[in-house]
Amino acid sequence: MNSPKQILVIGATTSIGQAVVQRFADSGARLLVTGRSSKVPTPPGADITAQTLDLLDAASLDTFEAQVLPRFGKLDVAVFLAGILPGKALVDYDDPLMNEVMSVNFLGQAALLRRLLPHFNSGAHVIFVSSISGERGSFDPIYAASKAAQIAFVKSLATWLAPALRVNAIAPALIADSSMFNAMAPERRQHHLNQTPTKRLTTKEEISGVILSLCEPAWANVNGQVIRINGGTYV
């Protein structure tokens, strides 16, 4: 009998975190899930270890590497969900907020992945949840830049870390019932819907299904890709 996959989910408290954690738990995986707050989702009956982790705090990252990962064991998959979206024009940003967005959405994740490298099984898979904004741009240019940095990071690492590790990204458009969706005025939601050829938004359950599917053997040679999930809004 095969041992269950060992999955790390970074940012399990995000709007799609619960769906991703539940999807892996239902598959029988063993999970290590993190969030910046203590309210990390842990579905009952699942094999889940929850851990507070602050991507902006180097000491938190160091403790996670030195103490938490050795207890959990080698990783087969790491999914990076963490992210913040202020939704501001450039003129409305100040320097501290710029630094926070870039750090949470990219620099802190890169710093964590560097620490994770010795803790992966051979052939492991890293998935970053980026955004359509990383390729198309956005009203919020700092958010878009942070997501574009993720995509360039994925493409670089796919070359230099394979075959021991493969790295991919998914790039959703607006996700129905996400925190971003719920914060939008109705007319902005309708604008996104009108731009989508399929005339529907992707759901959190569909995103989590794509992430789980990418970890299946049929996708084992997919590496360095940005998988666009936007109904044809941006191709």
C-alpha cells in the first residue's frame, strides 16, 4: 500500500484555502497547512497539522524550517496560496504598503521556498496560485507586478530545479465568492462577467480541483507552465 502524499499548503486561510485543504484531505493526503493567523482550517477527521507562519518574518520562516518541517517529513507537493490585494491605483500606495504586497505575494514566498528545498522528495511539485493580472496587468499595478514576479520565478525555477522538483503556476481570473469578489461593487462583478466568453466565473471548488489534478501522474511532465483559468477572458 502506498503511503499518503505529504502536502504543504501555504496560506490555507485565504479565500480558496478551505477548498484546497478539503480537496487534498478527501484524497487521503497528509497535510501541513499554514496561515498568518491562528485560524487555520482543519476539516474534522483529516490528517492535518496546522501551523501559524508569517511570510514577512524571517524568524518565523527559520523556525518553520528548523522545527516544523523535520517533524512533518519530506514533502511531495507545496501549494502557495498566500496573497493580498489592496486594489489601489499607484498614486494611492505608500512605500510600506508596496513593500508588504511584494513581500507577501512574492518575496516572502520565495524566501520560504528557498528554505523548503532540502525538505522535498525527489520528483516533488510546487504550485503557485498567481493571477490573470500577472500577465494582463491590473488597475492595481503593484499587485499585478507581484503576480508577474511569481510567474517569472516559476519559469526560472522550472529550468534550474528539474528533474528533482517541478514548478508550475495557475493564473485564475476573478473567482466567484472569493474575498476579492465579495469586496467588489455589483457593477464591477458584472464587468468581469461580461468580459468572460463563457459567461461564468470560476468557482473555488473548480480551482481546488485543478490544483489536485495537477498533482496526478497524468500531469507529471508539466513543468514551468502558467495554466490560465479565466473562461477565455485572456488567452
